[in-house]
Amino acid sequence: MDTHVAQRRDFHALELRRRRAARLFAAGEIMAHVARVLRVSRQSVSRWYQAWRRGGPTALHGAGRAGRKPKLTAAQLAHVDHALREGPRAHGFATDLWTLPRVATVIKRLTGVTYHPGHVWRVLRALDWTLQRPATQARERNAAAVRHWVSHRWPAVKNARRWKAWILFYDESGISQRPSIRRTWAPRGETPVLIHSFNWKKLLVCLAFGFRWDGRCYQVWFRTFPRSCNRHRVLAYLETLARHVGGRRVILIWDQLPAHKSTLVRDYLDAQRHWLRVEWLPGYAPELNPAEPLWGNIKGRELANRCSEDLADAASALRRGIRRVRRSHTLAWAFLRYSGLSF
């Protein structure tokens, strides 16, 4: 494995060209003619001619490999790759952050080979490593509970065909006059500046992302509220949802937010058991909810870098984003697959 990614060269063809040059030299052709015939520079022909005079045709055999030999062997690279996959903390660093100087330090420890930090990226590229933004995960998360939910609870939930119920993934999010910042193109050295209200207001969005029991269609129901989430707003949304679904049976999947477990909400859910069942997601596992990538999609498009003058403008952009998702024939299923779930 080479640490340099270079364009592949046909060394056999290059040697055949030099052999032809040797034959032309032996025939008495001048260097300018040889350069024109072989379509190479006169400087190259001059070097070949000097080598041919000193050692004959054999002096032009074998170009060898192109470029400098790699500092690390394939076995050393594999050793470095294994060590880096153990994580920075395993090598005495304080955080889980691989920087080029840290990687250079590990390479020096393992192989004795010194790399300038500015060149270590070549080694990482050869190992098929890329620069990435880390995802975050709660320390309180129970991985076993998450696996159990995916392998046991979800198959039982999606078997709602017998009950002919809609499966609704519920989630809340907030939008405001502050922009959802995303990268944008700009002239080098001229950083774009987004002007927004410093004293900004917030809008709560309650949303249910639903799939029909047979997996043939989907729907998005949402409602906005001023300020933040509490049990009264959750209850108000559930009452609105009951009117929207129009008597259809529903399995509601949501997280264990305190407002969802409040006595007020629980009493309402108990009274709606004839059409509404509740399934709890495992704690600290937002990636299991396909409403999460739906939020990310809208905030990355309609709300991206949007500095709204008021909440009405932000809400209007939100509605456009939800309409776009509703019209799409592929996004909903992509969000479901992204969550690791399927019908």
C-alpha cells in the first residue's frame, strides 16, 4: 500500500519508447528529430542520448517505479490503522479527537518513522480515512435496550396490519427567528454574515409522521404553539390529532419526555384506548425516530440561513417544507430507512 495517490503510469510503454529512441540514435538521427517522432521534450531526449552513449541500449531499460518510495510498509500501515481505530484515549490523549499532530505522534511511537503533521493526511487518505464531524450520543443510553426495541418491539408494532392502524412517529422541535446555519459558497476571505434579531422568539412544532398499516402511503400532521413544550401543549396536539385522523386507529410512537408521562397526558391516553395505542421508544435513542431526519431535511433547506423578520415568516417556510415532504414519493421511506426501520 502506497501513501501517495499518484496517477498510474504505463512503465512498459515508457520503456518501449526509450528503446525506439536508442534505435533512432543508432541510425544517426539528430535529437530534434527523435523528439518530434516520439513526442517528448528535447531535454528528455538529451538525457536518453547521454545515457545511450555511456551504456548503450541497455542503459535505457527499466524506468523503475514513479516517485519516492513510501516511508511505511503495508504491514506498518495496517498496524497504524489498527492503532488509530482504538481511539485517541487509548493512546493517552485527553479527548476523542484525531488531529494530524496526534496521528504523527502515534506513527512515531509505533514505527519510528517521523512525519511532519502537514503530510500525515496522505497516510490517512491511504488508509481510507476522511475528515468528519462526530455524532453525539448520551452516556445514559442503554445500547441493549435499543437493540431489543429494534429486533423485538418494532416487528410487533409494524404488525399492525391485524389492527389496521396507522403508525405515527411523534416528535417536537422548535423554530425561531434565528437562522439554522448551513455552509454556503462565498468569495475566499469574505465570510458571509447573517443578520438576525438578537431578541428572538421561539415557536414549538408538534409533529406526527405517520405510515399506513400496509406501508403504502404516509402523512405528516403538525401544529405550532408559542414558546416551549409542556404537558398542556402536548395534550392540545393530541386532541387536534384525534380530529385529523378521523376515527382511524393509531399506534403512537414517541420518546419518554416528562411531558409525555405526565398525569394529564396519561389520563387522556387511557380514555382513548379504543383508537389510540402508545409505544415508548427506548431512552436517549432519537435516531430511531424518522421524524428526526425530517426535521433535519427541512432545516437544511427551507429554514437554512433564513433570518425571519417574525415567527409568521418562519412558520410559512416550515409549512412549505412539510408540503414538499408530503409531495415526495421517496423522502418518507428514506427517512424510515435512515432510522434503521422498514415495513
